[in-house]
Amino acid sequence: MQYASTRTDGLAIASLITGILSLVCCVVFLGVVLGPAAAIMGFLSRGRITQSNGTLGGGGLAIGGLILGVLGFLASVGWFFFFVIIGKNATSTT
């Protein structure tokens, strides 16, 4: 008799990939868009995995995507304020 193995939730994989992209692209402020998307997908995926009663896996991927999404968002916001402060303190030669 064969038993069905758990399969990884696709939303968890998408959350992790989007979270990684939000960190990589935080310099060009894409983390502001990609970060919350990754966090929301990770949160929804964790709910789906919990409700599946063991048929879905990938909880670690979902948590990783959620955390990376939040970090990517915060890094983008940090870069934005860094450039605002630098621009404010810059002196013009004209």
C-alpha cells in the first residue's frame, strides 16, 4: 500500500523567491513592492499548510519568505531615507 507524500506548497516557494528578490532589489526600491507581497504570500501559505493536516509541506519556506519580505521592505525604506538625508545635506555649487 502506497501513501501519498507531502507536497510543497507553491505559495511557500513563491514567497521565498519573492522575498529573496525583495532583498536583492532593495537598492532600486523594489523591496517596497516585493517585500509586502512576499510577506503576504508567506502568511497565507502558513495558513494553508496548517489547515492541510499534513498533506502540504513547506512551512519553513513560507516563514523564510515572510521574514525576507519584511527585511527587504525595511531595507528599501532605509535606503530611501538614506538618500533623502544625503540629498538634503548635499550642498549645491550654483
